[in-house]
Amino acid sequence: MTFLRRQEECAIDPFTSDTVLRRCETALRVDGATDAGTRVYSPGDWPSQQATLPQIKLRIARESRVSLGRSGAPQFTTTATIRILVEAQAFAEADDAGAAKAQDYAWRMKRQVEVAIINSYPLFREIQQLASMRSDLAYNADGATHIAGIQMDLDFEFYEGPESFAPIAASTISDVLISPTNYAPASVDVVMREPPCS
């Protein structure tokens, strides 16, 4: 899809749970932030492959809003729970040393994730607080390797006011261009035009 007008010309995007997710993802992708490097995926719904480990997956696990009052414009304290899955592996060794290495590797990456997110100025200048963090560890032995994973749930609190719920201007489809290819399905290009700012 090609937008013929930039949306930024019309309005600034509100701060939402998706914004929190994107800021976390950006913090984790910074060069050298974690041992996973650029292997940071959102939502990370595909099964893990040993060739891609170590890796980090993150998604919005839940969102809740608590009203700040009965009268006036709607205002909320919103809590976005960002679920981060850290996965690492180590080769099997005598006396289960491979499992211990995988566990240590996963815990080290967990610490790297915490440091990267807590030191993210673009994220923390927008939220009210990081209300809580919970972590669970799991193991799996698959042939010659041990896989350790840590599930982290981070609860971010932030304010949402009436500006967060302003109507979103709909785009109208003006042209549909269909071009044949050597294989099915044919590709479809949709040209969308942004409505003028009101």
C-alpha cells in the first residue's frame, strides 16, 4: 500500500500499548543490547528453530484501563503487559553441564533485556512507571542440545486521555492495480489516498 499523504501531516499518533511494544522492541534491537543481536521478533508466533537461537520474542499479553473519574472526558491509567520470551541453547555435556550452561545463558539474556528496557529514554519519558516484572524459567532437552527459555511479563502504566480516542480518519481506496505474474496469486497494489486534515 502506498499512502499519497503522510499521516504525520494530519495528527500525532497517540501513545498506546502498541507504542510501548514498539519502544521495547527498538530498545532490544540496539546493537550490542543483548546476545540475541537483531533476532528480536514481534509477535514471534512461529516455532523456534535451533538455528535462530538465541532469540527474543515480544508481544502484548494484555491491556487494562482504570478510569480516573466519573465525570468529564474519558481519562484512564492504562497498564500494558508486554510479554518477552528469551530463548537460548547449549550443547549437551556430561553431568548435565549443558543444561546449566543454557540456564546461565538465558538468565544473562534476561538481565540484558532488563537493562536495555529500563535504560530506554524514549520509553520511560512517556510512561508513568514500570509497575512490575515477573519471570518464569522453562527447559527443554532436544537431542544434542538443551534449550532454556524465560518468559518475562512487564507491566507498563501510562496515561490515556480523550486525545487517545479521537476518531481515526479513514482512507479511501481510489485505484486498484492488478498485475499478472508467473505464479498464483496475482499481486495486487492498492493506492490509498489520505483524507484532508480537518
